Amino acid sequence: MAAAKLSLGPILFNWPAERYRDFYARIAAEAPVERVHIGEVVCSKREPFQTEVLVEAIERLEAAGKEVVVSTLALVTLKRERKRLTETARDVEGLVEANDVAAIGALSGRPHVAGPFLNVYNEATVAMLAGNGATTICLPPELPLASIATIAGAAQGLGVGIEVFAFGRMPLAVSARCYHARVHHLSKDSCQYVCDKDPDGLDVDTLDGQKFLAINGIQTMSQTWSGLAADLPRLAAAGVSMFRLSPQTVDMVAVARVHRDVLDGRLEPGAAMERLATIAPEAQFSNGFLDAVAGAEYVRHAS
């Protein structure tokens, strides 16, 4: 398992600029991750507040020896968003992550990352993306282990790495409508950026008070947090070469160290989940998708 790498996904939530700055400074200095994704994925209206901080963060991360990937929007609908995507594909020298099919054409012929929003479910899609230039494909979080193994086998033959979403609230869907604005009786165009009130997403309960999902601007997310630390050995055995940790407002350096210790054999998989529970005590972890049961469940396996 030592060959498997860790990546830090893009921040999906609307955090203030100072939190971005402090977060990436610590990741650069302390986090045992090989790759860091940076950039706005959910809402283009947030981008102007991040630009200066993200340029600084990229410089700091690269100086620390991290590979930086610039992530792009998961839903491109506006002319200015298409223009921004084209500029990113043209101007960024390193890897860019495609999260919308609009990015596939813009990145065609150059090495890039296929993000989890592209919904890669079979070998034919892997072959198409590989032919387009994808060097890593991050699978959507709802795939069972058997499907992951099949896709990873096909990817290996094409020289493409397979990445799995291993920690954090799972991205499930995006919409043109802003749920956060609607909750606060605002329109999307005059949302007042109210998504910043929920830096880990806003819980959505059923009518009888049962926790169900979470919202983040235009994004629907899982209520539970993906917790695959104990599953890293079987995922690595299935051919997964990279594991993505999605930023939440917990100690992400400690989270990365737990996963790194499992991959390097310094920590038993079962003990890893116990440690994560102390790092994120309010989170409910799940891994049900891997065993083809309800995604919100957590299935324990013998270490």
C-alpha cells in the first residue's frame, strides 16, 4: 500500500479568505499529501473573493513540494463561466481538473484530472477520458468495490490512475438553483453569500426530524461523511492508486496523517476509524456504497 498516494480535494464550502490562507499554509507545511486541488468547484460567484489568496496558496504549496491541481466548476452554465474555463485550460501550466463535460473539450489533448462530478461508471468512459488526456480519474463516491476494481483494471491498462473519495461529505448532485439562498428567502442573484453561514454544509432533515442530506449553495451532499480509512487496504488491492480527502472544518493535517499511517502500515485500519472519530466527533461516518448497501451505513470488516 505504500505506493498509494493521498490528495486533498478542493474546498467545496464558502470559507472566508483568511481561513483559506491559514488552511493552505498549514497544509503546505505539515500535511502528508502528495497532491492538492485548489479552486472553486461549486459557485462561480465565490471566485472573486478567493483569487488573490489562491495565487498565494499555489505558490506556497508548490514551494513545499506539493503537486497542485487547479479544479474547475462542476456546473458550467453562464458565458462568463465558459470564458473562465477556457482561460484556465489555456493559461494553467500544471494539471487542471475537469468537473463538467464542458471542460473535457477545453482540456483535450493535454494531461489533466477527471474529477468526481464527471460520473465515470464504466470502462468505456475510462477509455474515452484516457484518450482525451486524463491521467487520473476520481470516481464518484457511490460506486461499489466490485465496480471500482473493474474500472481500475481497465484504467491500469491505459496508464491512468484511479482515485477514490475517501473522507468528507460526499458530493451527490449540483443544480442551477441555489438551495442556500432559498432557505433564507433570497434569490440566487442576490444570495448575500449566505452559504458562508455553514462552513461544513447545512443539514437537511426529513419532516419527522431525521437527518437526511446536506446542502452547500447549489450542491447536494451526503449528511454522513465518507470514512474509508479502514477500507484503504481492500481499495488499494482493487487497484486504487490515490485517495482523496475533502476539506472540512476539522484538523485536516491530523486526518491526512491517519490515512498516511494506514497506507504505510503504521496504523491498523480499525484503529484509524477510532482516531478519526476523535478528530471529527460530530461527524457520522459511512462507507455503505462500497458494499452495495445504503450509502449512509457504516459496514465494519475484520482488520
